[in-house]
Amino acid sequence: MSLPTGQRTAAPSPTAGPAGRHGAVRRALPDDIPELVRLRALLFEDRGGAYFSPAEAPGDWRRELAAVLTAKLASESVCVLVVDGEQGLASCVIGTVEHWFPGPHNPNGRVGHVIGVVTDPAHRRRGHSRAVMRALLDWFREQGASRVDLYASDDGAPLYRALGFVDHPDPALYWRP
């Protein structure tokens, strides 16, 4: 599903119920950045704990996020999809594709990453997350990604599993300087 920036199209969602149950999926526009920042903050608030707490983050991460989004919206390796709500955005997802080193587990080296799916609490249970994820998975196919990775919350894991995601064979570790 190729979505030009700002063009609206009904997202295919055969399991979400009758047509019109959720909004149209479209590419994010620069005017959407304040709402994207708001939704990303909700994502971190929902995760909880000191690691994800927006209130405990050093510096002005929201301003930094807005600057990065401004630059990345024009990038061919980044896809930001949104669903409009009555007032502001109802849902968003960010995806990237990176070219890593090919190997037997990844023949072309192209790896997709779902950076985060978030739906405003007032718009949940309407199929928005499923719609943006399906559109993003189509974009990953168009980009030639041979694998797509994501970190799932307990609430989001059933959706991702229904879309075909499985447990990753590599244990994940991280390091913070």
C-alpha cells in the first residue's frame, strides 16, 4: 500500500469489522508533529517505570523528538503513518528500514523496525492500531525488508502475534553509557 504524504485512503482491515469502523490511514505531515510528540509521550506514560518516564527524562526530549521527526518525515527509510481523530491524531506508528549486513537469517540485510504504535485512549478498541500496522507492514514489503523487529508491550503483543510476529531467536540486551 503506497501512501503518498497526506493522501487519505481507507485501510484494508478484513478482521476489524465493517468498513468505516476506523479512520483512514495516511502518511504524516509536518503539521502533525505536535500531535506525534503528544502520542509518543502517551506511549512512554503507558509503559511506566523510571526507564520510560517522560517526567524523569533529562533535557527537553520532546523538542528533540520534534526536530528529529521534522528531518525524518522526508526520509525514504522512515515511514510515519497516522489516523486522524475528531480533534488531533487518534493513532500513529513509526517504522524504519536499515541496511545491515546480510547473513543466512537475513539474506538482503534489510531490517525493518517498528518504533512504536500508540493510540490515544479516547480512540482505542476501534481498529486504529491494526490499521496503521497493516499499512506499515505493506510499506516494509515495498522496501524489501526481510525481517521486521519490534518491542511489544503486554497490551500490544496479541495484536502483533495476530499479524504474524513471533518471538525473536536472539536474546535482547542493551547498554547505556
